[in-house]
Amino acid sequence: MQISRSGQKITFDVNHEAIEELLKIKKEKGDDFPKFGVLVLTYNASQFLEKTLDRIPKEAAELISEIFVFDDNSPDKTYEVAKEIKKGNFWEDKLSIFKNSKNLRYGGNQKVGYRYGVDRGMDYIIMLHGDGQYAPEYIPDLMYPAVKEKKEVVFASRMMRKKQALKGGMPLYKFVGNQVLTKFENFILGTKLYEFHSGYRMYSAKVLKSLPLEANTDEFHFDTQIIIQCRHLGIQIKEVPINTFYGDEECNVDGFRYAWDVVKSVIRYRLFQLHITQEASYILDQDAIYSRKKSPYSSHAKILKMIKKDSSVLCVDDYNDLLKSAIESKDCSYQGMDKADIKFDKSNKKDFLVLPDVLNKVADPKKVLFDLKDSLKTDGTLIISVPNIVMWVYRFHFFMGRFNYDQKGAMDKYNLRFYTKFSIVNLLKACGYEIKSIEPTSLPFEVVFASSGKSKFLRLVDSVYYRFAKFYHKLFSYEFVVSAKPVTFSKES
């Protein structure tokens, strides 16, 4: 389709090849083919809605289960116009029209629309603006990655074709603002999106049900919060390029307020990750995903440094074998064991027994330490790491009367025990171990900022913070890495 603007023609080509392939797959899968719903958000869109609906590719009719229009109590009678449009419309049998009893704002309108789509059994919901700013012709382009690549989240990005965005009438100030904000968000969040601010998106019902959407804002930065939540859960966002057209539609966004809200959202997320603030929208009911930390001041690096070459190692609860390859690279023999199934062979004692964040997750740490003691050689070494419950961040929360569980760190929701430097030393002594060394660790900046360890700035921050942790373990150390040896008593002759 071609749309004219100031003498220029903007082309929106329907991806017929994608539609044909999707129809072929639908024929093969039958009832197993996913159900796609299109959520059309409207506010004062009475003059644009009919054309927007007419531009949804009719060839894709068999792929779309329902189109549901949610009008946000528009004063221009968009709802009444929509009801009239439905009569005799090509999509009449699949078109549902709703009007909010009060204005719920942009985020609030999405919430009710997504709830409706999920309740109707949709597998995927495509968000489309009723004013036609985002070309409906690209709906098949959003569907295709979901079916062919199993993508859960797909965004239509205007910035994958930057020149076309300007050619399509995007005001220069919006173009610059979009790019500046996106670069800022990518830098702070460690993401690599072309555009954070597209209002043309598709989410799977699975993702929508996993997100605490009700805790999100009702304002325009609702979209930013969803990106942050997806990033937090490790959900990949697929971007597909689209052309842009800015016509006579009315913009209801206060650009400066929106930019400020976006900046606040990403900063507050970082503060949440550093355990400084609590944000209901980022407390997600999903297990944390761990990766091996590369920082020389991390617990992983400290543990590996303590293990000598050509040694035998027993590692309990090494999450996804994070330490295994690094230990084996030191020509060590490695044996893994689950903390729920502790067994040992007295005839096969080890040089090193490693318990990475184990003692904080067991109900009876003394029993674990006693049970595993015989797995060590007489001159063997126990290496443990435990979070520091009295680090300055947690002290601040306790002072403010907060005791909120989190996904990682000392307030991990699976932690059954909490430790200070004093309490972990006393526990080891009570179980017959002599302390060899206690090492502090830095805050996990590389994890918080999704860094590969190559950022010079983060390495500097990491190094500076570690100096504080070395100076005052109890206040600044994120974790304690302790090495100890079993106490032996020689018999008098």
C-alpha cells in the first residue's frame, strides 16, 4: 500500500511470502497452530480507525483469531464510531469493540487488553495503535518469528531503517530523542536494542502471565518497564524492521515527562538490582539465572584461585557446572554433588571440598559440615562462600524497617540461613575447622550491568569498590569466601 505525505509516497508492502508460509504451517498443525489476537488501542482515533482496520492484511484472516479494540474513554466518540465501523466490515465476525468506563491511560489500557486476550486463550497478542501510525501491513512480519523461531517477544522497529523513519515524517526532535534515550537505556541495562520506544509489539501469553503487569505504571513508560522485566528474566526480544508514516494523528505524549519517566525507570531498576530499593514491578516469580563471574574480586575467582593444580575436588551444588570447566582446566579431577543427596566415599578423599553458596540454603549447616568432613584428606581444604547479611545495603533496609526477599544475594528467597563474618567463623570452628583465610568480594557489577567483563569503566568501579571491601569486610563485602582445614588431634605416645 502507498500513502502520500507532502508529495512523497510511503510504501507499506505486505509480506505475502510470510503469510503463505504461515498458512502452510497452520494447515499442517491444525489446532496446534498458535492463536493470534490483535489488540487495537484507541484514544481519539475516530477518524483513523476504519482505515487502520481496513489495512490489516485480509490474506492473513485465517491466522488472526480475534481483533479486539479497546477505546480508552475517548471524548471524540471513538467507541460509537467503532461500533458503526464493525457493521459489514470484513473483520466483523472477528472484531470485538470495548470502551473503558474511565480513562485508564496508555499503560492501563494495555493491561485490560492483555488480560482480555489471555482470558480468551490467545497464545500471542499483537499491540496495534488505532491511529494508523504503525502500519497494520506488518502484522505478518511480527507473527513469523513467533511461529518459525519460537520467539516470545517481537518488536517492530522503526530505527532499523533510520533514514526511512525521517523520510516517513518522524519529527527530527522525536528521532533524536528516540535515539538518545535508546542509547542511554542500552548502556544502563546492557541491552542492544535498535529501539526502546516502538508502540508496535507482540507478546506471548506465557510472557504476559509471567510479568506483574498490575504493578507497572499506567503511563506511557509502561512499555519501558516491560522491556526491563523481559531483560530481568532473560527473555530475548526479536526486532523486525518497519517503515514509518507520520500523518495527521494527534500525539498525546508529553515528551519531556516521558523521557524523565524512562530515565527514572532504568535507574530505579539498577538500584533495585543493587538491593538499594524495592520495586514491586521487578520482583518476578522466577528463579534467578546464574553465570560465572569473571571479576577477579568475585567469589568465583576467589574460589578458583584457592584451588591448586593437579588436585582432587568435590564441589557441592555447582549451579549448572559453573566452576567445573575452570577447575578442570587446572588439571584437577572434579566431582559434583547435589546438596540434597550428600554421599561420600571415605576411600576416595579429596584435596578440596567446595561449597559455593550452600550453607545459606540448607536448614542444618552443621550437619552438612560434619557429614562432609570425612571426604577431605587430612591436609585437605574446605572452601565456602556465603553472602554477607550485614553489608551496608542490607543494613540500610533493616534500618528502614524492610525485610524483603529477593532473587539473589543475602536476601535470596531460597536462603534459610543468614551469615555475618562473625557467625560463619564461629560455625566453622564449632564444626572442627581451623580458619586459613577470609576473603571479601566486590559487588557483582558485571552481573548487574550484564557486562562481559570488557568494560573499562565497570572494571574501575569494581576495583575501587573492592578496596572498600578489603578495608572493612563487615560493611562492604558482598560475600565472604573462607578457606579452612579440618582440625586433627595427634595421639600422645
